Amino acid sequence: MEYRIRKLKKAEYPLLKEFLYQAIFQRDKKNPISRSVLDDPAVNVYVQDFGSYQEDFCLCAETKEKIVGAVWVRNIQGFGSIDDQTPEFAISLYPEYRGQGIGTALMLAMLQHLREKGYAQTSLAVQKDNYALKMYKQVGFEIVDEDDEEYIMLCKLK
């Protein structure tokens, strides 16, 4: 599948709310988590007023003029927060575009962007049974902490 990775335009930032929902790991596909979870401040922090922080940055994957995935970073107090110097990753693709290498390409592009900006590391949180865990490890993230359900992962950039 042909696609291109580019910076998400400011006018496209509202798409991040849908991508945030798509990023939520759905264990039970027949009973998906309600979209009302996006109203929870602990979840909404990933997209609320995106672009208002200096560290806010988003790349998207586009195919046939349709945005099919996004990876974005913010320096926030999120589920995968390490400290106030470490931007936290969020990544999502529409389900029909998963498993085709697009997510890996998005992650590698964002890691390169963060290196160019001089960041030492980046973090994320992932449920222990999420299929994306393998991809995170492949691009350089390592488990640094955990609780009953999630891993906190860190990727050293230098």
C-alpha cells in the first residue's frame, strides 16, 4: 500500500480526537469501550488544546488523500509520563490499515523528529496484552515500569 508521512496541519488537529479513540486498546471487539471515555480528563489530556504547547507535534500517514493514522507527542502528565523533560507518545491507525508497516514507519519518523529536536528520550504506556507491544520493542522502546495492566516504556534517543 502506498502512503506518505507528513506533518499534521493545524486545521486537521480535530482528527486527533478520533485517533485517540482508535488508540484505546479494545480487548472485547464485540463490546467496545464507550466513546464517552474521551471526556475523562486523564484521557482527554492527550488531545485537549493540541498545538498550544511548544512540544506538541504530530505526524500523519495519508493514502489516497485520506489520513489513516497519526503519531503525536506531548509533554503532559499522561499514563506513560516519566518526567517533565520526556514527551509522551500516542499512536493510532484505523483498524483496516494496521499490520501493514504504517505504524512502524510513523513511529520511526517521530523518533527521528525527536532526535533532531534534541530530546534524550520519549515514553509511552501500553496494556500488557496489546498487540502493539511487539512493535514498540522493535523500534527501541524498553519496559521501565509496570502495574497490573500496563507497561511504561522508554526509548532512549541519544
